[in-house]
Amino acid sequence: MTSTKLSNSEAAYEAKGLSILFADDERSLQELMKLEFPRMGHRVTVCPDGITAAAALEKDTFDCLLVDLDMPGLSGIDVIAKARDLCPDAEAVVLTGKSSLETAIAALRPGLRAQFPINARDLFAALGDGREPPGNAIVLM
């Protein structure tokens, strides 16, 4: 029997689900994530802007970051840059409705891998599985 090494996110999911930081200024998405992630067995901290997300990173450790690209205060890229110091093993996903080349290039700067396109069903499926965390990706929805 071979042994498979689990990533930090996978190990966290196996033990207790993921600890997710979700930051987006769209209220309807905030409410959706507050309902769906706990239903799926994950712990979620929902933040309405980048400054609140950065403060949450100072207080807690997260397995996965789901952040909007354009938010008041700090952008999703800024939040991920801060997270790299505080939660270096956290998977990071940038969500945006903007699909320009400039947006993709800007998001790749902090070392994210681009993934185009993904829909909400695929995102929830990846997080629900635990064996396939979303990875360091920019997601254009």
C-alpha cells in the first residue's frame, strides 16, 4: 500500500473541513457563502472589504482565501500578498467579474496561477471534495 502525502488544505479538510476567508463587497455573495460553506462542513469568515479581510488574517489562520479582485480598502491582490506572510500555505483564489487581459496579468503578479473560466458550481465542487482544493488561481466569473 502506498502512502499519499496530503497538502495542508487537504489534511485540514480531512480533519475538520477547511477554514475559509471569503472577502467580497457584494452582499448577496457574502450571504451565500455564510450559508453554503458551513453546510459543506467548512468554517468561513466573511469580510465585506479588503481591510476587514487583512484584519481577519492577523487574528486567524486560513486554509483557503477566496477574495474579490476589486474591493474597497485593499484589493484582493493586496489581501493575498498580506496572507503570503501570515498564512503561506493557504490556497488563494481571486474572484472577479472582469475578464480583461490586464486583470489577469495584474493578478498573476503575486504568483497566482490563472484558471479561466470557472463557475460557482465548479468552485463549490472543488471545495467540497477536499482532495482538489482550488489552488492558487484567479477565477473569472
